[in-house]
Amino acid sequence: MLFLHEIRRNPLLWLLIFVPVVFVAEMRKPEAHVILFFLSVLAIVPLAALLSLATESVAAKTGDSIGGLLNATLGNLTELVIALAALRAGQIMLVKASIVGAIVSNSLFMLGASFLLGGLKHHTQEFNPVNAHLQMTQLFLASIALLVPSAIGGAGAVTASQFTQHLSLCLSILLLTTYGLGLLFSLKTHREFFGSAVTEVNEESLWPLSVALPTLAVVTVLVALISEVFVDSVQKAALTLGMSSAFVGFIVVALVGAAAEMTAAFSAARKNRLDLSVSIAMGSAVQIAMFVAPVLILASYVIAPTPMNLQFWPGSIVMALIAAISATLVTNSGKSAWFNGVLLLTVYLIFAITLYLLPPSS
Amino acid sequence: MLFLHEIRRNPLLWLLIFVPVVFVAEMRKPEAHVILFFLSVLAIVPLAALLSLATESVAAKTGDSIGGLLNATLGNLTELVIALAALRAGQIMLVKASIVGAIVSNSLFMLGASFLLGGLKHHTQEFNPVNAHLQMTQLFLASIALLVPSAIGGAGAVTASQFTQHLSLCLSILLLTTYGLGLLFSLKTHREFFGSAVTEVNEESLWPLSVALPTLAVVTVLVALISEVFVDSVQKAALTLGMSSAFVGFIVVALVGAAAEMTAAFSAARKNRLDLSVSIAMGSAVQIAMFVAPVLILASYVIAPTPMNLQFWPGSIVMALIAAISATLVTNSGKSAWFNGVLLLTVYLIFAITLYLLPPSS
Amino acid sequence: MLFLHEIRRNPLLWLLIFVPVVFVAEMRKPEAHVILFFLSVLAIVPLAALLSLATESVAAKTGDSIGGLLNATLGNLTELVIALAALRAGQIMLVKASIVGAIVSNSLFMLGASFLLGGLKHHTQEFNPVNAHLQMTQLFLASIALLVPSAIGGAGAVTASQFTQHLSLCLSILLLTTYGLGLLFSLKTHREFFGSAVTEVNEESLWPLSVALPTLAVVTVLVALISEVFVDSVQKAALTLGMSSAFVGFIVVALVGAAAEMTAAFSAARKNRLDLSVSIAMGSAVQIAMFVAPVLILASYVIAPTPMNLQFWPGSIVMALIAAISATLVTNSGKSAWFNGVLLLTVYLIFAITLYLLPPSS
């Protein structure tokens, strides 16, 4: 009944009809890649919207930090499931591109669009700079950890590849440890630093936990299932539509994979809860870099044909570093207006245009 | 009469005598490059001083932000005219060097010398950090946009050069759009952020707008005319005087081209109006990167023998990025003392010494 | 009597027994490198502790800035003496590695461990961000000066090496000049900016100046003598123990060379005098980069077989820049908690692990 109420209120949820359509189409016409690509995108959008509503309900009851963490975890669960499927199929290049693409999309596009959308509605907005600063520093640090093997392993010969593999393993464990300590810090020992600057919640639109929690779980599974159809079809659809494979990995997969978090971050920004937006966008970028990437390295030893390492295409590391520095500069003050969003989106567009124009051989 | 009064008060203006001398010398002895070089520098200095007086008068009546923008526009008009002449002559290397040189000179030398000169007179000075921070972020972003084609195009073959050309065109339009939105932001929607921290103007030394505006116009034209003589002579004079062509492009052309803004910025710093200095120096650097450079790319399709792209000598992009980061670090607090100036000037000297010692083949 | 009191109070000082043991062992068994290596480390630790007590006593009587400067000077005197010995022996690679290693160790390990140790005892700690910010900016600037010859000289031929040599000489003089001006600024003209944020000193544990100053002098000489034994043995001991030469230069020599300052910085952090810790750690890093390195370049013309230049292994410059940026990000707010230390130590561990795993050929 609560769902019917939401569906009547929110026209976006009408797209939920595409969820069964995708599954039927995938069984009937598994070779219609372009159609499956568009259908799966159409099905992910309303699921993302549902996820956003559920997460906000939980977040309102647990505080923005835990709410944001929860949101980022469930959002990145999708990305983790997609990446694991690609790993199993041996598509290591796509996994690496989608890791860096997710970092760049979250810290430039998601954060930038949140600032822009929030700024168009509210003259200036505030957020907790302590939280933002901690996450920027972690993102910068994680980018460095991802940079080192590429910078040094690139020079190498036969021994270099073994060196890169050992180094990737050690750095993965180091990143996971630091990430765990960071959670201990922000959720336990120094929790008071991370309170929201502004918390005005519209109580009436919230769901009780008994509805919100199961919804979170079921919708996440549905997103994961449809994302697999999406990944299956996206590469071939891209070829048909004339996009380079770098553009697909960095931009398309990353944007669709983060659709759930984006809807939540944008909606929070419009509601002047910029703390939640920043928490979702940056928390998600940090979690991809410090949690998802190391877990994929470790998992690759078990499930992939060959183990994955942390050696990335140099250009992609430059993008991750620039994204971290840009986000740091723009969020430095704890205040935001619409032009902050324009600045981040411009950096994102610079990358997107470059990747789109890149000749196929690269 | 107002002019006679100023000329009596300000001995620098006596150098105005060199303005007609340059034109005569250029007609009589167009091959005396070293003499024309020194004469044109001597003529530009007093014109720059006049420009500074006129700009301060206008700035005092319109607020520091618009005044600074006006100043930067008219100063960079000179640089634009010089660069257009060089483009017509097909001297694309010189144009590129002078673009990066202007960014580096403004954000290191002009800003650094303003801090030093102001700091020697006033113990500590304050300026509006919001304005400075916004311009730093834009400068950093523009440097990234200029970096990307060089970083990726350098690897390339035949297709790469076409890719670089397309990319340069797209990024130029993107930069111009963001620059326009930035003006909308700082002059319209969020104007209140950009008020000065300190505004004590010595009212008696100001000109009325009816004198200041025509002076601005006439003097700018004169500067442009003499700058062309200067550019004609500087390359050959440099050879005679034993300077490398990199040093000429990055240091000499950039310093003389910005003489007008420098006089204004230094004089404002001495008068404890550091907001105006920062506004002139950083505004000018941002405008070169986000307005002049893209306009030159677009103009090169119409007036140049071959179109220009955004692929720079890698070392020059490193200099622009380091200049942006250094200026960001030093202006971070909104306070300044003489040593802030020393720090920026040291970075500038590191670049100038390196370019001066560079072997001619490079 | 004061010494007996301290020795009874502080069990660490019992290790002073190893000071004569090192000298005896070195005379009797100069070829027992592994033993000499461990003995010299064991002897340096208590001397470092004494130095820490003496420095805190002087610092308490002269203000944290001068106290920190004094501490950094005497600590770096050790490193200077070690490096001069290595220069005399023509070991230029080791000198260069230890310079960059000292910068990285001080700004990541010493600062990070101070934040961690202080943060485990005190919930949050404050320090003067003006002082920290000035030193970060100087460190960043010095890293740039060290970067430029490597970035440009690397491309070169025969002329390039002469160019690098000239450039190194000019930049050394420039760095020394800026360093001197920085001292003038922080100790003379703008002294008031650099007062401590917190100064609660336990008066009873302080020594009078008549004891502290001679102790400082004598202990520094002893540290220098033993450090020479250490450097003599460390390379061969490292080979026996299976460490790469890069790891020895960047990590082992730098950590042991800075043992004295570390004990002082850690003890100050535990006593909630974080200003002194930051002053020691960053002041020492700046002094290595802007004072010790240029002095070694100039000295190499007199005492070394071939003059030294500022051309470093590119990876080492990347490490110095990342160290400077990481320290800037983490100290930005003037507040610290234990996780700030974890972040800096993680970056340090990333470098240490990479250097440790590096194949011997690199």
C-alpha cells in the first residue's frame, strides 16, 4: 500500500515495468544488444529511485554518516557484483576501467551535479567540511596507492610483472586496513566530528525501517541482476552506436553503475541536505578505491583465469588524481553554490570529450 | 590640465616622450632591432602607468571585482592583439609560449611581487579569499584542459594530430562556456561573495569617468601598436643579446605584455588594496587560460596559415600546473606578508633560470 | 647528578652503554658489519633521547619556534655530517637517496607517528596552522626546485649534463637565499605568527640552560661519530640481510639519521605539545630540502671527486612531491586526531613496501 502510494506520487517509478521486460527480452532475444542495453538502463533508473527513497528513510533514522555509508555500500555492492562477473569472464581491462571510471564519476560528476542541482534551488548551501576533507584525503591517498605500481611497473621486464603482482597484493591489504581504521575513526572514536551541518528532514515522506530495509535488499538484488544484462550488452551496443571502448568503460558503465547513488545524492542536494550528497558521492569514491578495488584484486586469485594487479593505463591514473585534487579544491570551504558544480562538471566533460574522441587504437 | 597635473606629479609619465620616438624610429630604422626593442619597452612603461591610473579611477567607481575584470580585459586585449599578429605570421610556437608564459608570469611574478611590495610597506595585508580561491580553482581547471591534449596527443601518429585538433576545438568551446558562466556567477548571481575585504580609496587622486574611460581606450590602442613593434624586434634583439628563444617567449614577451596590469597591481598593493592586486593578477591569468587561449584557437581557423591546437611543450604545462598549485597554497589563508611574495618569486625564478640556461637546441 | 637522576628515571638511557661498545667493536672488529650496524642503532637511540630532553629544555626557555629550529638544526647536523662523509667517498647515489629519504621520512613517518602517538593519548590536538602551512609551502617549493633539473636534464646529451650542473648550482644559491629569508621572516619580522597554539610545559623536568646547551653539543658530536660507523656498515649489512639498496638509502639511513628528532617529536606529541612536533618534523624536512641539499651541492665542488648535481631518480622526486602534498592535506586544519597519523603512515608504508619489493636491478 505504501508502494502504491509512492508509485502514484512518483512518475519515475512507472518505469519499474521495464524490470520484467528486461528479463523477458533477455530470454527471448539475447542477441539484440542495442535493445537490451536501452531496456536495462530504463529498468535501472526506477530501481535506483526506489533505492534512494529507502536509503533516505534509513539515513534519517541513523544519522547522515551511517546513512551515507549504508547508501554507498549498497550502491557499490552493485558495482562489485558487476566487476566480479567481468572478472570471471577474464575481462580485466573492463574491470580496471570501471574502477577508475567510478572514482572519476563519483568525485566529479555526482558531486558536481549535486552542487549544481542543489545550487539552482538554494542560493548557497553548507556541508560539514571535516567529513568532506577526510574523504578527499583518503581518496588522494588511495589514488597514490593505485599510481605507484603503474609508475614503476611500466618500466619493467619479466621480473617487473612479478614485482607488480606482489606489490598489488601488499597494497590491497594495506588499503583495506586503512579503510577499516577510517570506519573505526568516523563511526566510533571521533563520531562527533561527522555530524551533519544541516539536518532538516521531511518526516512525512519517510518509510518505517520494516519497509525500508527489505526494500533496500530486494532492490539491490534486482539492480545487480539487470546490471549483468547491461554489462553483457553494453560493449556490443557501444560498437554499434560508435563509441570507443575507453569511453564505454570509463563513462557509460560507471554512470549506469552509480545510477542508484546518483538519484539519492541529487535528491538530497535538492532537499538542501548537501551533507548527505557529499557523503554519498565521496564516500562511494573512497569505497571504490579503498575497498572494492582491493577486494577485486584478492578475489581475482580465486575466481579469475589470471590474477588482476593494480597496474592501470597511465592516463586513467592521471584522471583519478586530477579528480581527487579538483574535488578537494572545490569542497575546501564547506560552502557551495551552483558554480562549484559547473567547475567539477567541466573537468568531467574534459575527460569525457577526450575519451570520446580518442582514436580506437588507443 | 588633469594630465599636466599627473605628469608633474608622476615622473614615470615623462617617459611618454618615447611613444612618438618609437614610431619615428620604426619608420626610419626598421632593422635596428636592439634599439627598437629597448625603445618599445621604455614607451610601454609610462603607458602602463597611465592605464593603471585610469583603471583605478574606474575601479573605485564600480567596485573591485568589475574594476579588476575591466583591467584584466584591457590588459589582455594587448596580449590578444600581439598574439593575433603572431598567428597571422604563422608563429604558432611563439603564441603558445606567450600563453603559458602569461599564465606563469601573472600567477607567480605579478602576484608575488604584489605581495612583496605590499608587504614591505604594510606588516600584514588581507584580501578576500573567496575571490582568490575561485580564480585559483578556475586556473587549475584551465591548466588541466590545456594539459589533456598534450598528455594524450604526444603519443600519436597521423590520426593523433587530427584527434588533437578536434579535441582542442571542443575544449576551447567548453572553456569559453565555463568562463562565461564564471562571470555570470561572480558579477550577477553571487556578487556579494566578491566584495573587497578592505576598501580605503584615496578619493582625491581619482579621475572622473569622463576622463578615465577615454584614457583607457586610447592608451590601450597605443600599447597595442607599440607592442607590435616590440614583438617584431624582440626575437632578433634576443639573439643579439644571447637569450634562448624559450626564455624570450615565456619570460620577456609575457613580462612586457603584462606591464600595464603589473603597474596597476603593484600600485594597488602599495596602497593596501590587495584585493585589487589579487583580482588583477589572478583574473588576468584565468582570462588568458580560459578566454584568450580558446579565442586564439578559434581565430586560428580564420586568420592563420594552419590552425593552432592546444598541444604544448610538456615542460610548459608542468610550469602552468605548478604555478596554479603554488598560487593556491600561498593565497589559501586570505592573509599576506612579504615572505608570501618571496615564495612565489622563488618559484618564478626557478623557472626563469631554467629557461635561461636551457641549451638552444631544446 | 642531574644526569644520574635522568638515567634512573628513564630506562632508555641505560642503552648509553652501547656508545663505548660501538667504538671498541669498531676498532677490534671493523669487518663485522651486521653487528656494527645493530650496535650503532642501539647506541644512537639513547643519545637521541638525551638530545630530546636537552632540546625540550632549551625550547621551553626560547619559545617553540626557535626551540624547533634549534632541534632541527642539530638533528640535521648529523645528517649533514653523514652526507659529507659519503660525498668524500664519492657515494653520490647514497647521498641523493638519503636527501629525498629524509624529506619523505620527516613529512610522512615522523609527522604521521607524532599524530598517531599523540592522538592515542589525547582525543584531539591542536597546533598552529600558520607555522605548518608556511613550512608545507616551502617544502613544496623546494621539491619543485629539486624536480626541475631532473625533469629537463633527463632528456639530455653532453650539453645537458653541463646544463644540469649549472642549473643545480644556481638553484642551490636560490634555495639558500629563500631559506635565509624564511628564517628572517619567522624569527624576526613576523615572529608573532609563529607562537604556539598550546604551551603547557612540565617545568620540573626541564634542565637549566647551563646543562642543556653543553649536552646538546656533546651528544650531537657523539651521534655524528656513531652515525659514521652506522653508514660504513649499513650497506654491507643490508646486503647480508637481503634489503635492496634503494630501501637502504630511502628508508633505513633516513630513519636512523632522524632518530634524534623523532624521539623529540614523539615525546612532544605525547605531552600534547603538537606545535613542537610539527615544528620539528616539518622544519627538519624543509631544512633538508632548502639548506642541507644546497650546502651539499656547494660542498661537493670542494670535497667530492666529481661535483654533485640536483638530478634525482624521477621516482624519488614523485615521492617527495606526494609527501609534501599529503602532509599539506592532513595538516590543513590545524587540528589532529589519531587517524591523521594513520593516513600519513599509510602513504609512507606504500613507499616503503614499493622500495622493499623493487627488483635489485632498478
